[in-house]
Amino acid sequence: MKLQRMNRRALTLGALAVSGALALTACGSDDTGNGGDSSASATAQAGSIKCDDAKGQLLADGSSAQKNAIDAWVKQFSAACGVQINYKGGGSGAGVTAFTQGQVAFAGSDSALKPEEVEASKQVCSGGQGIDLPMVGGPIAVGYNVPGVDKLVLDAATLAKIFDSKITNWNDAAIKKLNPDVELPDLKIQAFHRSDESGTTDNFTKYLIASSPANWKYEGGKAWQAKGGQSASGSSGVAQQVKQTSGAISYMELSYAKDGINAVSIDTGASAPVDATVENATKAIGAAQVVGTGKDLSLKLDYATKAEGAYPITLVTYEIVCDKGNKADTLPATKAFLRYIASEDGQSVLADSGYAPIPADIIAKVRTTIEGLS
């Protein structure tokens, strides 16, 4: 059992608990369903995480793309520290709004804070401001449901025309050209986009803007700009529509592209089309540059990459907190949770859920920043 392996690992690490390095190790969990000694479990868990004074409840909101990762992290962290975390996953826009209104301890967003959002955060961060901490990476899969088609290649120009209602049928000549060996049906394309303000929308449209500017004339942002198409709320919402609608296509974080949803391979201009995998997204994210100032660690991604095996439609989700002026009653639990998810073990669970860990040099800066939160 995975949890049991983590628990044995926690016991081994317990002997090193005096080391300050354990502040960055992962939260060990225990299988409490086996009738074992709860005090022994607590000892094992305490040896693998620095809970500090973490207690009570944390309310958070934001990116639905990272919700599957948050759920996995919360399960382990809550078992160790006894802190209840309610992450709503209402979308990046909702998360940022909740944060700037002082309603949540932290927020998740697939887009870095805008200057006006940073300014608004100063009203709730006493003596400080909101900062972006990159914590989750991954591919934005273009999921589709076309009966009889298990493998499909598209490029930026074709995707732009599909989502701008310029290509409306699956046997269109442009799609045939990219898939000469595929029997494409005479079937109407049902394109779905997010109805809520979404960092996934922002990153997907940034890819279209960067890779096919001649075919995507809309501005980027969390709100969908193009006309036509159909909409659904959240990553789970668009995924459900694709799953149940013949001819459907949409964009979603990779962990939602399952149970009957296939993912498009992207023709980037490299020697071969690139699949939407964690490994291929990691290649693209590894080339990201930190462009934030001060303690802010926002990143710049290359959406037009043609590097071999680099998947171009990627996102990085940030956890947003105050650098200074966090609420005193939630700060210990917030720091403990962030410390865990930024740890080596916390990051290591991402691949199992379809996410990409943040590159080592960047996550090291995140860990240092977390320790300085006040």
C-alpha cells in the first residue's frame, strides 16, 4: 500500500527529526483504517512533517485545474496535522477575488497576479502584498470525443480555427491533412470553453496567441473572448461535456482527460507531434524563467516552443499568499501546508495525479520564501 510505504518512510525520517532539513520534508500519512495504535501513528507523522502550531481550519479557493493535486495533498496533510482544509476550486478568478477580499488564507491561480490585483491585495496584507508561489505544473490537454478516432494530431492554427468556429466539422480538409491515416467522420465539432474566469483559459489562449497569431485575434485573459461554442463551469464541467457529447472538444488539465476522453497530440513544428504527458510538460516548464520581483516568483513560459518533446500548452498554478501581514490565526497552518506541498515528497505525488513537479531550482526558491512568510 502506498500509504504504508510512506508511513515506513516517515518512521525512518523520524530519527532525523532534530535536523532543520525536515522542515522541507513531506507529510507522512498513516492508514488509520487498520485499527493500529493512533499514538504510534502520530509519532510517525510528527517525524515526517513540521506541523509547528498548525491547527483549526483553512479556507481556500481558486484554480480548478489544481484541485486534484490539492485533494491528494490535503488528505496526507490533514491526517498528519489535524488541520481541516476546505479548497473550493471555484476557478482562478474566484480565488483571486476571494483572496483580495480577505476571505481565504490562500488562493490558487493558473495566472500570476496582475498589477491591479497586487495593489488590491495590499488592503488585506497588513504591511505587505500578495505574491505568487509556483507549486503545480502540468499540461493542458485538448480532450476530444470523436467515435472511432483514438489518435488525433492538431496544430495551433487548426485549434484556433476550431475554437473560433471557423472549422466546424471533423472531416475538414485541415484536420485531414494533419491526420492522413485516420478515418475522420462527417461529424459536427462541438467546441466547449470555460464559462467561469479561468487561468486554464488564460494559458490556453496564450498558446494560441503565441503560436498562431494570424488565426487568433483575441486578447488573452481569464475570460473567454471568442464568439460561438458552448461553455461549462470548471475543468470538471468541460470534461464532463466532452465525455458525454459526441464530436466534442475542449481544453482541461491532464488529470481530467480520462474515462473516455482522448487527448490531442500537438504538431509544434518539431520532428514529431508531442503528446500531452507530464514528462513532455516538464520539458517545457523547465525552460521557464522567473520574472517576478522581490518575493514574487511568477514565471514566463514559452508557449511557442518547438523543442523536441516539449509540450507547449502548459500551465503553472500559483499558491497566492501575503508576503507579510497574513492573518495570525491561520498563518501557522498555511505555512505548514505550503511547506509540505513544496517539499520533495509533496512534489513527488504530482506525477501520479497527472501533474508535473516544479523544476528543482525554482521550487528551492519557493521553499525559502515560505519560511519567510509572516
